[in-house]
Amino acid sequence: MANTSPASFWTQANALLRKNLTYQRKHIWTNVRLILVPLFLCLILLAIQKVLDALMKSVSEMSNNCESNASLLGSICPIPNPPMLPPMLQIPENGLRSVKADFFPYRDLPDKSCRETGLCPVTILVTGDKLSLGKALSANILSTSFVVNSSDLLPTLAYNVLGSTIGAGKDNYEDPGTAFPIYSIQPSCSKDSTWPLSIGGRKTEVTCVQGLCLWRNNSVEVNDELFNGSRRGNPAGMTNEVAAAYDLMSTDRKNFNVTIWYNSSYKDNESDGRAKLLRVPRSINLISNAYLKFLKGLGTKILFEFVKEVPKQVTKNTQDIASLLGPLFFTWVILLLFP
């Protein structure tokens, strides 16, 4: 009679092992492909990485031509002594500055005809709990003349309120605004108020533009004016932009409490994803100096002389291709394990 007792553990293990060996021998090339495909993908990653490293090395060698190629400044070249740049206020272009309009109830704004002559003033809005304080600080915000000493340029420029219609860059190694006309914002301008200026080796000019500090009754009016001044905020599709706005709130001789409005649309991202800087520090300095003049006298101020980046070495452009394509290749390899 046949033995009907169950096979022992070792007998079952031996049979299963023989079965698996037979199966693997019949599918040997499948196993070879399963091993070689990951190796092949790793070799592809290695080859791509070598090509990228060679390209990046050639780009890095361009830093040797930094002195002869000014276009490389601030990109890959080392900058051991970053330039000192004058801080400027962000102001709208002439055709976008705030003027009278049917959707605006305010009559203290300039007439729309100034856009045709190119003489629209720059508007700064002020509000707060105390009208008398607002009027006093408004009178102290702007400088009354343009003063500059070429032998001591930046400290003397700090006495002036400079503005630019060009947005700042993504760092302070250079200012795109210095390649275009710079504006000196004053309560009033005489005819032909233009002065030559050289900043960081760039020759430009400073043009006087009138600045208006206008009072509004409360922050709600300021918010409404800012919103209605945007192209989508009014039925006419008209842009009425101000340079800055301040809410003095509970500010008095013992308390300095200010809210500052600014246009954040100038920080639109660059193609590399980095946001641009905003010219907000100069706006803060203007109102704080106006308060110091009100508190301690016209001779008291904290000069904002320059903005400056820290020194930097050669920028090394490296790309780790494994971190970029590795997850994709890993997914492919895992999928090979499934039928």
C-alpha cells in the first residue's frame, strides 16, 4: 500500500526548490533582463551626468572672462566688492499716475491732461487719527531741492528723495533702474530741472518730478482709492497708481505707529522662479524721517545712504541628474517586478 502520511518538511522544501530552479532555468533570459535593465538605466544616468558636468565646467571657465564681459556681472562672476546703490522709491510711470477721473470723488488730484504733457506728479496718500499731525508729517516727507556732491556721492544723494519707474532686480548686485532716468521727487519743480549723474560707472540723469502728499480721512478711503486705481477696479479700465500710502493711526509725540501700503505686483517672478526685490525700505525711511523732523526739528534725520549685497564667490552651476530622473527610473524598475 502507498504511504498516505504527509511528506516531511524537508521533502516539501526540496520539491519546491527543484520546481523553482526548473522555472528559473526556463526563464533565464527574463532574469538577465531584470538584472541588466537597472544597470543600463544607471549607466544612462551616469552618462547624462558626465555630459552636464562637462557643460557646467565650460560655463564656470567663463568666469575667467568676467573683467572683459560685463554681461556676466551678477550671474556667475565673483563679486568681492559689491557696489553701493542709492535706495529709491518705486513710482509709477507718467501714464499710470493718479489723476482725476469720474470714478474718483477726490478733486485734489491733478488733471488727466498731465499725461499728455508728461508732467503728472507722483501721489503719496496720508491718513490717520490726527489731521494736524498728518499735515505736519506730509510737509516733511519730500526734499525741497536736489543736492549732490560728486566727491561724496551717496551720502549727499541720501538727502534727496529719489524714485524710479523701473522695478528692482532679484538682488542688489546691480539696480536696473540706474540704467534709466532717475527722478528727484520734490514739492515743486522748475523748468528744465535735469541733472547728469554717474552711478557705478553708469551715466544717467536725474529729472525733477513733482510730489503730492494728499490727505484722506481714513484707511477705508485709502483702500478704496488704491483698489479703484487698479485697471480692474474701475469701469473705465484706467490705471491710477500712487507711489506710497501711509496710515499714521494713533501716532503722536510719544508713539509712532504706521501702516504702509505698497504695490507688490513689482515682485513678479523671474524666469528662474526667483521673485524680484521691492523698493519698500525707502518708503519706510521717508515716513520715519518725517516723524523725526516733526519730533526733533528739521535737522534731525537718519540718512539711508545705500543698499548693498554681501560679497560672493564664483557661482557654481551644478545639476544632480540622479535626483531629477532617479524617481522615474526607480518606478520603471519596480514595475518590471510585476507581471
